[in-house]
Amino acid sequence: MNATQLAFVVEGAIVLAAVILGALLGRKAKPYGKVKLGVHLFFFLWFTMGYYFIAQVLFTAHSLTGTGIAVIVMGLALLVQIATGITLLVKKERAAWLPLVHGASATVLLVADLAAFLLSGTKA
């Protein structure tokens, strides 16, 4: 494992922690527990800061490679996460598809993170 891959390992661990807390939140009806929600949002912010630094280093130092494409997919999934997450918090009555999209985008984040991890270990 090289130094570049370590960042993706950390990001993957953060996403997994947020997914576990999100699953616990999803089982409860509104209002969500303040502690679980706060920790879930903390992990989201932590992941976002890590993503910012990964994207900054990757796109200033390299051309667009397979790893860059995976990082772009992570960014798009991150935008879906924030949009659906805010909607889930604000709306009193949520659409049935909204939690599914929120969960699916978390899965896309994990898969793109794994792809970036694998691709950053190769010369491609």
C-alpha cells in the first residue's frame, strides 16, 4: 500500500462509520436522536474535508486518470448525499424513494472509494 492509497482507506472507514450510524437513524422515526444525528453529520463533514484534500492534490498534481474519474464520481455522490440528507431532515413527510437514493449514493461512495484505492495502487 502506498501513501496515496492510505487516504482512500481512511475515507472508506469514515463512510462505513457514517453508513452504520445512518442505518441506525433510518430505523427510528422523526425526530432523530440528537447524538446519533450529530455524530452522523460529523462523519459527513470529516469525509467532506478529506475528499477536498484528496481532490485538491489529485487534480493539481496529475492529469485525469482512472483514479481521477473515481474521485469525480465520489464528489457527485457526495453532492447527492448532502441534497438528500438535507431534504430528509427538513421535510416532515418524506417520499419513499428519498432514503433509497440516500443509501444508494452512500453505496456509490464506497464503491468509488474502493475503485480509487485500487486504481491509485497501479500506474494507470
